[in-house]
Amino acid sequence: MRAEANPVGFRLRSARGHLDGVIRMVEEDRYCIDVLHQLSAVQGALDRVRRDILEAHLRGCVPEAVAEGRVDDVVDELMAATFGAAPGSGPEHHCQHAEPAPVTAVGS
């Protein structure tokens, strides 16, 4: 995935900047609850990135793999990515990533 060429890269850099701020808070011995609130914000940003990457994978790589009859590979790969496995332990293939669908507000 070419993160620098899409919104995922922007969001990751933003989360990194926010995390740098949290590190400074810890170094400055800021109030623990304030640090926890900021960590929740960083985690939320990373969760959004994870969602975007997963959506791109589901829209791009998964249909391609299913069309090639690699359903078991898809399932194994998603289980490992979701529940943990050593990087590189799954099947290796390259795929095209669809852009994630734009997020719209509820009721719009």
C-alpha cells in the first residue's frame, strides 16, 4: 500500500504528530487522565486508518483473490491480520487497492 499517496499516509503522519505530543506530555509529567484522553484520541486515529486500509483490501484484493479461487488464503490472511500472526506468515501477493468509499454523515 502506498500510504504516502493517499489519505492513509496523511492520517498516519497526523497520528504520529499527536503521539509525539503525548510523549511530551509524559516527559513533562502531565496529569495521567489528560495523557489517557490523548492516547484515546491517538488510538481513534489509528483505528480509522486501520478501517480505511481494511476497506481498501476488501474492495480491491479480496475480490481479486476470490476470483482466482484463493478464498482460503483470504480467510487466513484476514484472521491473521485481525487476531495476530507473525508478519509475512500469510500468503504473499500483490493487489490493486480501491479507494475507500467516502464516509458520509448519518442522515445525509
